[in-house]
Amino acid sequence: MTTDFRTIPKSHAAALAAGLLSLALLTGCSGGTGDPGTTTSPAASETATAPASESASETFTYEGEDGKTVLELLLENDPEAEVSGEGEMAFVTGIDGRAVDADANEFWALYVDGEFAQEGAGTLETEDGQEIEWKLDTFE
């Protein structure tokens, strides 16, 4: 079965792109077989193709504040949040004590006012009253 990517809704395409980036970052950071300096890439059959669900079983929300990034506010609301990289390369791997499971293709998806974010947490500036929501999601 092939997928015609032109028919995927924009929100799903954005989630797919974020998930693929997440998968690539997690794979690169995982160390592969456990040997330092060794990395592995997922087999073609393991590559993410579409979000597994629209609803996440775990969420984390807070309000935006003028002039602060989503990431700044995340770290204020959850100082123990796990983040790799910084700025536009920041990638959130754990929120509220719940780290993603790379083997299960999990990632923390970012939504602003109910819409999938089109910019990363490290650069997306918020506004007073915006609802910032992180949803634990998976790719198949």
C-alpha cells in the first residue's frame, strides 16, 4: 500500500515531519548498539509514516506569556523537563517525569491554542493567554 502524501492534512503532515525529525534525533542520540560512537538507522519498515492517534494519553499544559518562548515557559512550569539542544535545535524528550520511549516511536507534540505548532519550542514566542499544550503521541 502506498500513501499519496498530497492527501494528508497539513496538521498531519506537520506532525509527520516533527516525528521524523524526532525519530532521527533520538536514533542519532541513542548510541545504537551501546558502543560509543556507533549509531544505527531504523530499517525502512521502522520508519514513521503517520501519527498513530490524534489524542494523546498524556498531556501537559500551561499559558503563554508575552515575549517568552514555549521552551522558557516549559522549563518554568517543569524545571525537570528533559531537553536536548537549544534554540531552534531544542528537542523536548521528557515532560512531567515522562520521557519518550524511542523504541515505541513516541514524541512530545506541541500545540498552541489547539493547533499543531509550525515552529520549534526554542524559538516560538508566546502571547499572554495562549494555551500551550504538549501531547505524548506516537508514530507507527
